[in-house]
Amino acid sequence: MRIGVARETAPGEQRVALIPQEVDGLRKAGHEVVVESGAGAAAGFADTAYADRGAVVGSTADVLGADVTLFVRAPGSDPAATDELIGRLRPGQVTVGLADPLGAPSAATALAKAGVTSFALELLPRITRAQAMDVLSSQATLAGYKAALIAAGRLNKILPMMTTAAGTLPPARALVIGAGVAGLQAIATCKRIGAVVSAYDVRAAAAEQAESVGATFVDLGLETEGAETAGGYASARDEDFYRRQREALGKVVAAQDIVITTAQVQGMRAPVLVTAEMVRAMAPGSVIVDIAAAQGGNCELSIADEEVDIGGVTVIAPTNLPATVPAHASRLYAKNLTNFLKLLIVDGEVRLDLSDPIIADTLVTHGGEVMAPRVRDLLGLA
Amino acid sequence: MRIGVARETAPGEQRVALIPQEVDGLRKAGHEVVVESGAGAAAGFADTAYADRGAVVGSTADVLGADVTLFVRAPGSDPAATDELIGRLRPGQVTVGLADPLGAPSAATALAKAGVTSFALELLPRITRAQAMDVLSSQATLAGYKAALIAAGRLNKILPMMTTAAGTLPPARALVIGAGVAGLQAIATCKRIGAVVSAYDVRAAAAEQAESVGATFVDLGLETEGAETAGGYASARDEDFYRRQREALGKVVAAQDIVITTAQVQGMRAPVLVTAEMVRAMAPGSVIVDIAAAQGGNCELSIADEEVDIGGVTVIAPTNLPATVPAHASRLYAKNLTNFLKLLIVDGEVRLDLSDPIIADTLVTHGGEVMAPRVRDLLGLA
């Protein structure tokens, strides 16, 4: 098959869906690879690097005209570009990438209408067999790492304890809220740099994991039953729960130099956990990094992709941290994607085996229909 | 005595010469402390915090009219403000701070003419008794830490090796050039975050120190005799030495993701160690942080306080990294300074004991004369 690799167009997106090293495997499997000119430039991969591996470097039209087109940000993921992009796809074409199907389900309607067979990797089931394709995890790991670095880079102190001839500097204190994949990496990175780290998560099961990477787990004394979905993600709670959570968290937050928030609930607005009042109770010079910003943010004062100063407290709300380490983010993403393609393309043909939950869960549109049950629900389709 | 604490005026300077915790000791020693309103704000110390410790919060005139006025950047250190500042000082007044006496010796002429007794902490002798006052070391430690964080934050990769379901990311490679106080801390911090670190210094004695904090020492096969002054600083070398050094270094540099340069020679332009050619041989996405920028830089392409892109390689040349961690930088600086004052002020009087090398070496001007021999040399005074 002819597999296209699109140049990303979303603002600030520096990743690429396929890196040169992954061209080999696809060609060995009998595929032709067409890479849009400049697709890998921002991630450090030149056109020549793809060509050296036997890929064809082509135009946007060449890539969008392939049998299967690979994206980091597939139609839906960047709302501003979605309509135009879908207009350039043809019936029967297959697209694979992050498509934000739960955040922007209307793109699915347009994709179905265009007759496109689209896959959204956010919908991968959390089963062992899908781990090697799990782009949410691979990208979240990098986001957590980078959140810690940004916080450390912005703080008015250093993180490690340091003993000098002029006395001893105590270590900085960091709190990570949400101990999922991103949170655990944020904990590990803050710890590595030298901070004293604590962590909080509504899922009691997260305590052991957070402790294993160096954090003290904060017990707010709240009941945590039902905090986790069967899939291992945090589930949504009622407003009363969040209010009590905020009251208890406030005292912990006030004592921190750094707060990193990572609490997301798939397909919903992120819960507000750090209120304006809590921010104002922090010491001047302290830093909040809110990586749930793309989902509305865990901090009430977050402004997506901006850095705001609240009485000396810096609130940073990056929406796309993986794109700031594009070489490694693309490398993991490309590996995830090629693992997915191995399952999807059998004997040179796209095989829609809907008895396989990996295919069934990620297939958003096909044959003119919106297929994914969760997206159909959001669109009010029976 | 009446001790004044100036509000810093140099662009980007966020430190303050005295923090509230150090007011206690000065008051116990019988001194009155006058802090210029807003002096500690950028470092996270409010006027009220000083007042709570018994300091008087006053105007610029109050502070400049004190018996001894404390600065981070004393007259000379910020050329643009030096003349105006000296114009506001009175004969017999004592100033203490960083004054860049070897970089900007002309300020000494003006200070002498104004009858000011000025001390430059850069000139502290490297003796055991002076370690607790050594502002160059305390600030360089922070600069080295921050250089590593900036490099890690800008690189298109993560530093640590990471094993994920989508494969293993190899660790990033960092080279630190100049293994003095700043360099050693840059090594330690890169290592902590997870890089594979190597180090280079002209002083063979630096190898063991660099290795003790986790670096592999790079041997360029150059003769290193005479590379170190009696005071333990790197000494200047001839151009032929630097040329051979550059040739050998080029190969090492090309293999790095991160290069941090810290090579400075007191009172001279920093040697150019990383040439334009070397930068162009690095992979796109890699990063150079040149913290010798205030002395002209170790990288040929450095532009002070700017970030330049050379074919995908980012060259960052910050001139005042300690000011970016102002809370801790001020804390160490203030402790250094109060240790110096304990020696300088005895029984409520400034005692110019020129038999003490700490006093003799740091005294730049007194009684209308330029005193410091090295500054006199630079000014062509007999």
C-alpha cells in the first residue's frame, strides 16, 4: 500500500508521525512510503534522511492521496484546519492519528460524510496487547518530564538541597496532582533534579505507584471508591466531591514551591482542583504548571499556552508539551503507529476486523457512518 | 553603623544584597539596617519581611546616605548606571558588592575621585578563610545548575534513558567545557536529569573533580602545564594553544546533544572554544548554553542574552543566570556579604586592616586613591 506521512500544520506542532528509522519496516512489509516535504524538519529529521531510507518525498497532494495517511494531529485534532483538510481527502481513504474524537466529535460527522475511514488513537483500549501502540501513554510520559523541567526552570530557587560555604539551601517542595503516566514522570523528574516531592490522586491505587518513583502520597481523607474507571483512567466525580477535595488540597498547595497538575478525565473538561484562592495563598516566586490545559486546565487561573503572574506566583499552562521534545516524541509516536499499522494492514490490505477491540475501539468513521460508540453518543446518534 | 541595602537597577537583576533573615545578625552586632523600598521584591522578599526583622524601609537617598551601602551590582558592575550612581555617593562612604573592577576599571577612577571607599567582592583571595564570603563561587554554583536546566529545557529530546512499551530512548549526551565551580554543578545537574556527561578543562587537576560528579573527562592530548594560576583559576594561554584545543574539541562537540561552556579567565575576554564551524557540525535540535557570555562568550556565535538558531542548533548566551533563581542566589549572596562585613566592621567601625589579604585584595578605592594593584595596573597607574 501507499502510506503517506503528512506535514503537521497545527500551530506549535513540531512532531512528525513517522521518523526515517521506521521507513525500513514499512518498506519491508511491501509498502511504499510518501513523506510530505519538510514533514520532519521541526523534529530534526531532514527530507534526505527519509529519502535515504527509500521513502519518496512528495507534495501535500501526494501524501493526502495515499491509501493510508498518517498524522500526529489527524482531522479533528486541530479544529481550525479540520474542514479544509477533510475537503482534500477522498472516499475510501484511511487516516490514522490523534483526532480528539471525544473533544471535537463534529469532525467525525464530516469525515463520515466524506467517506473517509478514520482511526483515532486516543480510543485505544487499555489492554496489554495495545500497550505498544499507546500514544497517549508515550506522549504523556514526555509531557510529565517536561512539566517538571519547566517548573524547575521558572522557580526562583534551585530544587536540590545544597550545602555551600555560605550555608545550606533546603530542597524545594513540589506537589504533583494526578499520578497517571504524566504525573508519575513529573514526580520522577522533580525527584531526580532534587526536590522533595509529594503526590495526590483520587485513585487510591495510585499511591503505591507515586511512592515507587519517590513521592510521599498525600491523603486528603476523602472517600475514593469509584474513582477509577474499568479502563484505569480517573472517572468523573460530583461537584460536592471536588469542593471537599479543594478544601483539603488548599492547605497542601500553600506549602509548595512547585505544583504540577495533570488530572484529566477522558472526553470531559478537566476538573478545577487549584482555585484562584489557593494560588494567592502560595509564596511569591512559586510556580504552577498545569498540563491539563488542553482540557480546560486543573487551575482556575490557567490560560492555555500562556504564562500568567498572580501576585508573584507564575501559572504556566502548556497544551502540547510533547511537541517541545519533538525528536523523542516523534520517535515513540512513530513506533506506536507502526505497531498499530501491523495490526491494521494484513497482506497488503487494510483489514477492519471489528472483533478485535483495538480496531473496533479506534475506528471512528467508515463507509459513510460514524462507528465509534462513544462518539455516536456524543453526537446523539442512536 | 547605618547599613543600607540598595534596590538593584541593572536590567534583569532580580537579586538583592541582603535578605530579611540576615537583618537579625546585623542588628545584634549593633547596626541599623535601612532597606530601599522594593529592594527584595523580585527575589520574593517583601518590604514587610524586612520591617518585621527590625529594618527601616527607606528611599534611595536614605540607602545611599548610609555609612556602608550594600549592592549586588555595585558601581562599575552596570556601566550604564555607574556615573549617575557614583554622583549620588558622598566622600567617606563605603560600598560593598560586585563591581567588575577588572572589566570596568574606569569606574574605580570615578569612585576614587568621589572619595568613596569601595570594595569589589570579585577580588576576594582564594584562601580558606575567605570561602564563606566567596560570592563568585556561590553564584557560579547556581549558574551551572541553571545552565543545565536551560539546556535540557531547550533540547528536542529528553535527557534520561527511558524504556517504554514503544522501545527505548537512549540518554542524551552532554559536554561541559570548563570544570570550575559552575561547570561542576552543570555536570552534576545534567547527570541528575539523566544525561551521559563528559567534561573538558585545560586544568588537568579538574579531571578528578569532574569525574567525582559523574562526568567522563575528555583528554584532548594537549599539554596542560601552567594552565592554572596560583589562585586556582584558569590562566590565559596563547593563540596557538587555543587553536590546537579547538581542533581536538571539534570532534567531541559534534557528537553532543548539549554543550555547556563555562570557561572564563578573570579579567580577560573568555577564550573562544566553540567555533562557528563546530556549531554547524552539530545535529539539528542540539543546544549550546554559553555561560561565559558576560565575558564575551566561549562560543563564536553567542550573542549576549539572546538565543540564536544556527541551522537548527540553538545557541543560548545568558549573562546573569544567578538572577534567574533570585531567592536562593540572594540568600547565598547575603550570607557571603554578612560574613565579609563581620571582618570589615569591628566594634562599630570600618577597619581597613591592610595586613589582611581579604581586606587588602578587595579594597578598590580609598582616600581618593585607586588601591587595588590589579586595577591600578589596568589603569596604567604606577
